[in-house]
Amino acid sequence: MNSSLTVRFCIMMFLQFFIWGVWYVPMWTFLGTLEVEAGLRGTAYAATGVAAMISPFIVGMIADRFFPTEKVFGFLHLVGGACLLVVGNSQTWDDFYPFLLLHLVCYMPTLALANSICFQNMNDPQKQFPPIRTLGTIGWIASGFIVGSSFFAGEAYQFAWPAFLGGEAPPSDWESIAMTSMPFQIGAFVSIALGLYSFSLPNTPPKLKGKTVSPAEVLGLKALRLMKDPSFAVFIVCSFLVCIPLSFYFQSANGFLKEMGVANSEGVMTLGQVSEIFFLLLVPFFFRKLGVKKMLMVGMFFWVARYVLFAEADAQTHALLFLGVLFHGICYDFFFVTGQLYVDKAAPDDVRSGAQGFIAFVTLGAGMFVGGLLNGWWNARQTTDGVLDWPAVWYFPAIMAAVVLVVFALAFKEPQQEAAA
């Protein structure tokens, strides 16, 4: 793969994750300005899980069979950008939610399609893809700094705000744009730009053209036969359960940091992605040294530790808050990346791809959906006169993650090849 194509894929991946990151973190805060109650805010985040469960059908039944991948990728981003623009101009929940869900239904399939475009145009994906994928994480980081930066709420940006995106620029004395609709409008603009850019990407023919694909194959349900292995079944169940407390971090952490007086909280949240890049480099080393079980347990333990730090922190202990955010890298990489490596080793060749799709359906789909709803319900229960009881909010997912950790430690058996190592 030549350097020109590498640069083009890097741009694609940067924009791909910028779109998601720019509105996802501040959404909880923005919905507060619309006076949307906590339960419905959880429903908004649960929409990501709904879209993740629908996504395999769009990719497997349509994109992989009938149309060039880059064309489907571009079309989805154009439609998704238009939906996000409507979201950014919404004044009520009834206007907001349907178009948010439509945007996510368009967006979530593009995660797999972006990878597919890269893989099919690379001659050595294992070597060439990781650096390009890193640009996606950098895109998420950049979006956080833009949303949280005081510059983008200052007079200069107020003057430069493009009126055709709709909405209004915030007053010049606001600390950031996170409480406005602007993150959605910026995301819409970038989504439309990426949609147009996509049509310049290399032609990537549908890889399953002319083949019959069943819904069971699309969802990776053939991988269910792996559930006959008790340890694999434990892994799947615990992966689902641990994604429920994970939702609390993505939904509530930004609003929590703001209430604790953390400046540029959106930018601070991106420290989690910075640590994600760092710990990703350490995964191969620790995977060899610790094996699957200990790696997964370490990841879950730090989820518990992060929530306990948040529960014990206050406006005078920002160091605990920063440490909790920095734990994101080890929480995410040691569990999710290790889990993907475990599935790759545990699954036979004929169901390996389906098994990866199945675990994504269980975690990013079902787990995040249930977690979003539960987080909204729990936050609503812990709110009195508009004030959240933050220690209670954070101890709840800490206890959930701790229970999952104990169950996993007792029930999961180290794979023989790893135990022997």
C-alpha cells in the first residue's frame, strides 16, 4: 500500500471517530439544558446499543452483498450527517430522540465499513492497520479538546460560526460549547464532509456479492456452538454484564467532572483515550506474561477502582478524578482487546469472524443498551431537587463490576495453551 493511500485512510479514520466523539461525551450535559430528565438521557445513550444491534444487518445483508463499500460508507455518512443536523436544532425530546436514533443507525455500520475499506486495500493488514486505527483515537481526542476549549466559545468563534449549520453560537463568556447544540452541528458538518470524501476512496467491491447470507450468519450466531465450552460461556456472559457499568462512565463522567469544578472537562475526558493508546502498546507483552484470565481480571479490577475513586472524590480532590479518567486505557484495552484476542484463539477458522461479530453484538449492542437504560433509571432515583447524589451514582457500577469480577475469577478457566505458557 503506497503512502498516498495511507494518508487518505488516516484522514478517513480521524474523521470517523471525530464525528462520534464530538457529541457523545457532552450529550448528557446538553440534554440537561433541554430539561430532559435523567431516565430519558439514559435512553438517549441506550440508542447506541440499539444501533449496534441493527448494524450487522446493514453491513452483512446490504453493504457486503450489493454495493461497493466506499459508496455505502459515504451514503450512510451523508444521511447520518443530515440527521445529526436536525438533532442539533432540536428544542424538545420528541424532536431530538428519533433523529438521534436514525443518525446512530447510519453511523454504527460505518465503524465496520471503515475497517473493511482498509483491510481490502492493504497487502499486510496486521502491520499496516494499527497505525491507521490510532488516528481514530486521535480524532476522538481532538474532538474533546475542541468541545471543551474556551477558544471555541469565545468571541472569535462566535463571529465565525457558520449560520448555515443552524442554531446559535454561545455567548462569548461561556467556558465551552458543551452545553449548546454546537457539538451536534459540528459533528453533522464533519459527517457530511466525510460522506463526500468517501466517494474519492479506492473502489472496494462487496466481498459477498452473489452469495446468500442468512441473518444467523450476519449476527455470528454460528459462534454459539462455542458456548459449549463453559469458560467461553462465562466470558460471554461476563462481557455482557461488565458493559452495563461501563455505560455509567461514558454517560455520567463528563457531567460529574463539571459539577466537581474541573475546567475543560471534555478535554480532560480525552486523557482516557491517550492512556488507551499507551496501554494498547503494552497488551502484547502482558498477554504473554499474564495470560487471558489475569489480563481480563486486571481490566475489570480497574473498572471497580475507577468508580470507587469517583465516589470518594470531591471538588477538592481533582487528582482522584484525573486518575480515574486515566484508568480508562487499562480498563478498555486489558478487557476488550484481550477479549478479542481470546475469541480469535478460541474460535475455529470457520466461525472466527462470526465470533468477533457476536461478541460485538453482545457488548456494544446489548450490554450498552441495558447499561444506558439502567444508568438513566439509577441517576433519576439518586436525584433530589435537581441534585445528584454522586457517591451513590458511582458506587452502584463499582459494586456491579466487582460482582462480575468475582464471578469471572471463580468460573473462568485459563485456556490450556495460555496456562502452559
